[in-house]
Amino acid sequence: MIEAIVERENLLRAYARVKSNKGSAGVDGMRVEELAPYLKANWAVIGEELLTGTYRPSAVRRVEIPKPSGRGMRKLGIPTVLDRLIQQAMLQVLAPIFESGFSAHSYGYIRGRSAHQAVDQARQYVASGKRWVVDIDLASFFDRVNHDMVMGRVARKVSDKRVLKLLRLYLQAGVLEGGVVQTRREGTPQGGPLSPLLSNILLEDLDKELEQRGLSFCRYADDCNIYVKSRRAGERVKDSLTRWIREKLRLQINESKSAVGRPWKRKFLGYTVTQERATRLRVAPESVVKLKAKLKRQFRRGRGVSLVHLIEDLRPMLTGWSNYFKLNEVSGVFERLDVWIRRRLRLILWRQWKRPYRRAKALMQRGLPEETAWLSATNGRGPWWNSGARHMNFAYPKSFFAEKNLVSLLDRFRQFHSRP
């Protein structure tokens, strides 16, 4: 199998993937654009070490990023670009071997499956009458993966000892943090190409247990929701699964985040559902809060630039967000966000003008009568109040921002739902 991993075509595909993903440098400081010349000069030695089982991965660089919830930091392990290439080459050979046996209810990081499929399946469960959800959150999952358990499951389908040895070395690669390399006896750091596959291999046992019990569930990586018809059933499932996960997988449930509740009061992959019987998907309130937080940071950076440049900078974020939430079936949240975004842009304009004279002049240029413009510019109110006032809405209506190519979330919602 190691020969298939280092085969030229497989490596070229892996290199293209690593290059497209870009990413930060590892402990050696090598950037992605430096990888190609490095490989030309050193691949003969590296390839031989891989074939003979003498290759040693570098330590990973520890970085911390804010969690999507905004509560705490998420630890990532960034391998060197060379190790990312080798891991990607391994993934391309190993994934087809394991993915064919994965549960149909597992959707994360599997070819041909997506978060949208998981969310839609969850909606179908609720629509069928299973209006209670057991929301299971594994505590620090990627930091607590048991190496022996993962390797035992990989060894069921992989017999090449060189591949098994290399995989264990990647699991045990040290972590550079604070200038000191720390050894690792458990966990698979998020940041490497192999991490999602290894998590799915370990959690395959959980999928099989849930299927054997006849439960309706959706799992996306370590995010698992189980749908039942009553709270009592949900509590039984949660208690028994907590024991099973602790004993069989040697993992812990995060009790503060795991719960039995109504699906419309919980979220799954950023979505929730409406309460009525005609179950519809909608954006979870927490997802709106996260988007607003990201946009606020962008607005703060954009105070000193032109409105056209700021709107252009917003385009990728708004387009990507609306693409992810295209399954949303409730237009109100998109409409309210559009109103809020336009108001934030008007706020930036008001602050950029600074003085009453500039404000009055700008408002007159946008068609306000002189008297109205001066009254508005000198009203003594704060910037936020003025950004939502009638004079700013008249001077800078929705059509103005449309002309500047501001992405309208509501318009995109209508496009998504007008398609056959």
C-alpha cells in the first residue's frame, strides 16, 4: 500500500490539493509555494524513507482560533507542508477503503455526502413525528482520541506495516507550543488531512451501535443528533449512550452541551427547524449572531476605505454564508440581515463625514432639500440613530446599495427557492 501512496499520480493530486488549500507554515516555516522546489531537491531521499519505513514526521505547530460559538478557543495542530502532502497522499489511498463501510447516517468528510444532506435528513425525522432530539456533544473529542483504538480499527483493513507505522507516528507527532515540543499520547490534532478520516473510523462503532438499536440519527464528524418521539425515550437514550461511549470508546460526553430537547430549540450544523407541523428549516439564531460578529469586524476594518471597496470585501463572506444556508425556508432572517447590513454601511458613511457641514453637503448631493439636510446634519443624535433615520434611508435606499453590487441575502434566498 505504501507504493500506492508514493505513486507519482497520487502525489501530484495530493500536491494540487495542498496547494489549493494554502494554509499556514508548520514548525519548519516552509510555505506552500516553497514546497515544489524542496521536493525536486529532496524527494529521492524522502520517497526512499517512506518506502523503507524510516521516515519521521515533524512536530505540529499549535495554534488557537476562536470557536464558532465565540466561547473559548479551539486548538489546532498545523503540520509542515511536507507532512500535509504525505498525509493527503495517504488519505487518497485510505479513504476509499474505509468510506464504503461507513454508515449512511454519517455525513461528515465523506465523498458524495455533505452537511446539507445531514440537515435535510434531520428535518425529515422531525417531520415524521420524532419531535424530540438527543443532542450528543463529545467533550474535546479530537484531543482525546485513543491511539490504540484507532490503530486497531485501521489494522482491520490495512495490512502494510509501513503504513501502520507511519500512521501511528503521525498520531504521536509532538506538538510545538511555547517553544517546547510536547509528546502526545492521545488525540488527533485538528489541522491535518488525516484527522477527519481517523475520527470517522473511530466513530464508526458508534454509528453501528445506533443502527443496531434502530435509532434515527444524523452524525457529522463529532456532532451527533438522535431523534425520538418523547422526552422519556430521549433521556433513556442519552443515559445509555453516555455509558456506552465512556466504556467502549473511552470518550466523555460534554454534559453542559449535551441535552434532550425540542429540535426547534436546538441547532444542528447551524440550522434549526420551525415548530409547526409543516417542518421547515431555518437559520439558527446562533448562526445569525456569529455572522454579525464577523461582519462587525469587517466593518471596523472598513471605516477608512471607500464604500465600494468595503462592499467588495463583503462579497465573499455574504455569498459563502448564503450558499451554506440556502436550505433555509424562512425569508425573514435574510430580510432582517439585509436591513441590518445596509444600516451598518450607512453608519460608516455618517461617521466618515464627521462634521455637520460635510453631512449636510452629502445629504444634499443625494437629493435631500437644503433645509432638511441641515436639520438632519445638526440634530444632535448619535451615529447609530442617524444610520436608521428617515434622511439616511431616503438618501441611501436599497437601490443605491444594489447599484454598488452589495450582495442581497433576501434576493439570493428568492433565487434559491425559485429554481425548479
